[in-house]
Amino acid sequence: MSAPHPAEVFIRPIDAGDRELWEPLWKGYLDFYQETIPPEATELTWKRLTTTREVEGFLAFNAGGEALGLVHFLYHPSTFKTGDSCYLEDLFVIPTARGRRVGRRLIAAVVEAAKAKAAQAVYWQTEEFNGTARRLYERVAKRSPFIRYQIEI
């Protein structure tokens, strides 16, 4: 058996033993969006990913076991479809792994998971300034015509 090619990317679900791998990726994601959240929110997110499974997630690794990226997603009912929709909430790839199809592979993993659960759509959003990610998204998905509005409570 030959050794894995260094450019290979492996995707697997996040599990409870992954905290040390996940947390730097989570911090990188928050830093990218210049977000500061209370530690309780990170703890709750980790619990939702690993205990309650209200939110699901995958990690991406290279052949050497280095964590390259993460994706978090959840399912919810839809008034327009008979099956659930899958919301891809967070996607992050470390800067040194960008351009190596890690993001594309994480999105594909979410799509496969959604198909396995008979979801009828996967969707997400990004900041307007995120040109690098938007170029990928334009290649793998159809952009929605909807504009998002938000009220913070």
C-alpha cells in the first residue's frame, strides 16, 4: 500500500476528542470575521457539536493529520419543501490551505450528509467582502436572489 499523497484531504465528523484540533480553527474563523463572542458561546457550540448534536460538523485534515478546516451545519424544516433544509452556518479553512480545494471538499461533505438525511437543499451566506470564498461559492452553488435582514435582540 502506498503512502497518502500530501495534497490529499480527509474529511470526518467532529467528535468529543477533537477539542484541541477544533478550537484553533474556531478562533481563526471568529478572527476572520472580527467577531468576539463570550466563552459561554464557544462552550455551547462545542456541546451542540459533540453532545446534543443539534449542530453537526466536519473537520478537514491533510495526510499528516494537520487540521485544515471546519464546517458546521444544521437541519431545519421548511415551509416550501416536504424535506428539511440544511443550513451551512460556519466554514473556515486555514490560510495556508486555501486554494487546495479544502473548502470545496467540506461543502461537498455537507451536501452528502444532507442527501443521506433526505434534506432537499443546502444553503449558506457570507459577508459581501469575502471575495475569495464567494468565488468558490459561485462555482459550486447558485446564488440566491434574497437579501438578508437582521434584528439583534
